[in-house]
Amino acid sequence: MKRMNSDAPKSGAAESVASLGSDQPRREALNERRVWHVYARRKYDEPLHEIGNVVADDVELARVYARSIYDEFPWIEMVLVPRDCIVTVIAP
Amino acid sequence: MVAPALQSEEALLNRIRRQQLIESVEHMSPLYLEGIKRILTVSADTELISAPAYYHAAVHAPTLNAFGSAVAIIQDELGHAHIAYRLLRDLGVDTEQLIFERDPRQFKYPYAFDVPLDSWVELIVANAFYDRAGYVLLSDIYHSTTFGPWKRALVKVDKEETFHLRHGEQWMRRLNATPEGHEQLQRAVDWMFLLTVEWFGLPDDLKKHSEQLEYGFKGHTNDELRQIWMSTAVPLCEELQLKVPAHYDPEQQKYVLDCPFPAHFDAKAKRWLLEEGPCSWDDVLKRWKARGPANEEFVGLIQRGKREMLRLLEQE
Ligand SMILES: [Fe+2]
Ligand SMILES: [Fe+2]
């Protein structure tokens, strides 16, 4: 399969920037689009694993959303990866 | 957006038989996609509406700590709603429209949330009864669903629902220690018990959506889930000497109801009209469809913020 990932065309970075442009209706400004995958781990001997995702058009809000939504464990590490940066090598 | 290429029914069922989870729209048949959207919408709406419904009662918290734990539960519920609507959005659903522009009566959450919780006592009984119902339904989905992204997301949800129902139980035990507290609990249980029994929906012999079982959307039937709920809710009430119209029948090896069911309910008075005898499930469906007293208020609370912000933006 040649695709980058399953949804690059519909939630790519280019689109998320365009949605904030002046030619879009103002109400679109409230509809955040960029998907960020949230990875975290609880223990030092455990690898990071995907625990969920958030939608935010800028990284600072993405950080806040990830922290407040995925607070089920006292994580020792949490990172965000924009979905449109993921390169799929083997698809499920 | 390009319409996703869907699979044939046969390809989908083959995948399920190979015990490979369904990971995205590309793995679904049109029928599976419709079904998973429907069941995810019910779950998302239920999580979402529990926020304003619980907030309505949380303001009666008797201590700061109690208020804090009630608000923490509300925050969890909004997280659960976020997860379910995110999944719907990845399936191509316009969730902004779904959440902010839908008619309140079109929301798919259980009728129980349309009957306002008006006190701290009612809130903690809701934690013990409603969150237990949510826990029973979501654990079942966790164990049986063939939709991978949902299954993985439910680890967090299940953990938090357990905390919610323990919160309800602990507060019930605490309030039950005085005769006045016991009396208040009994009054809440009197209307809330049957509403939760009813929550699990049509009995198996009247139920339509059979693909819910074939596709692994559910592992147990409605009646089985109702039994699972009663198997812990009834002993809790017995422990606290709260009367409920249900008991375990060792001969049938299941819980049986001791009152007319289903029955008519006076939502304003929060009273079951048991003296009128049982009604039909059609009557119940009619009541659910008309929604209850707080439907508009609670959905309005959710939708208000976006409307106000749009008005502001349009004035610029
Ligand atoms: Fe929840
Ligand atoms: Fe809950």
C-alpha cells in the first residue's frame, strides 16, 4: 500500500491551516481539525503506548487537552504525535 | 471528503472470523458502519448528557471535598464523551453538527437522564445505579466489540466508571448510618431503581438490532445485561436495608421483579404509577421518544457555549 496513512487527505496539516484562513466562514474557526495521537507510559521499564488522541489546531492546546482528558494514571511520560506525520509501514 | 471504500459483508465477516479487529472504515461493510455509528452515538450522547445532569445535582454537595469529587466525575464523563465523538468523527460523522446543532429530542441517551437529579442524595444514587449501568454496558462492549479503536479506548473508561460507582456506594453507606439519611435514600431508590432496570431496553423477545450480537457490538443480550446490573445493585440495596422491587429467585436462578414492569412513570412527581398495573413496551418507547422534563435544559447547557461564541465572532 502506497498511502502515508489512512487519513492524511482529510486531516492533513495543510487543511488545518486552510480552515483558519479568511475565506472560510467564521464558524469554521471553532471546529478544530488537527488530530494528535497521545502516547504515555507509567513505568520506566514500559514502552510508550498509544492511549488516545485529541483534536487541536495548535500544539499548546493539544498539550492541555491531552493532560486533562488522559489523566487516568500518574504517567511518567506523555508525548504527542500529529496524525499526519505518522508513516504507516504495515497496515493492520 | 472522498467516500471510504467499504468492504462486502462477506469480507467483513471473514475478517471477524479470523479474529482480526476492525480498525477503520476501510474494514467495514455498509451495514457494520451504520450499526457502529448508531451504538457509538448512544454511548457518546449518554456520556455527554451525564455532565449537565450531574452538575445540576453537584451544586448541592455538602462539603468542598464532595463537590470536588462530583466535579472530577463530571470531568471524566466529558473525557468519555470526547473519546466516543472522536471515534465517530474518524468514521466520517460531522460531530460538530451532531453535538451542537441537533434537536435535543434527537439525542440518544437513556430516558433516566431526562429526570433531573435534585439533591446530593439523588446524585450519589445515580453514581451507584446509573454509572453501574454504564459500567455493565461498557464492560460488555469492551469484552466483545470487534471495533479495535473503541476496545482500546475503553480501558480508561472502565477504570473511571468503577471509581464513579464506588463513590456512589461509599456515600450511600455513609448517609445510611442515620435514620433520616436512610429515609432520603429510600425515596431516591424508589424512583431511580426501576428507571435503571428500564435503561437496558426492550426485552430479548422484542429486540430488533440482531447484528449487535453477530458483529460483536454486544456480548450479552439486553435481558442478560439487566440481570448483571441487578446482580450487584440489588445486594447493595439489601445490605443497606433499602427496599427494592426485585429479589433473587434460586429456582429460576435469576433476579425477578416484584412489581408491574414495564410501567407508567410520572416524571414530574418522580413516581411510578404501579397501581395502574403494567404498561406495554410501546408505551415506554412513546415516553422515551417524547423525552423527559430536563431534556431541553441539559442539551441547551451543552449547546449554549458554541452559540454564544459564534454570535460574538459574527459581531466583530
Ligand atoms: Fe462515563
Ligand atoms: Fe460515570
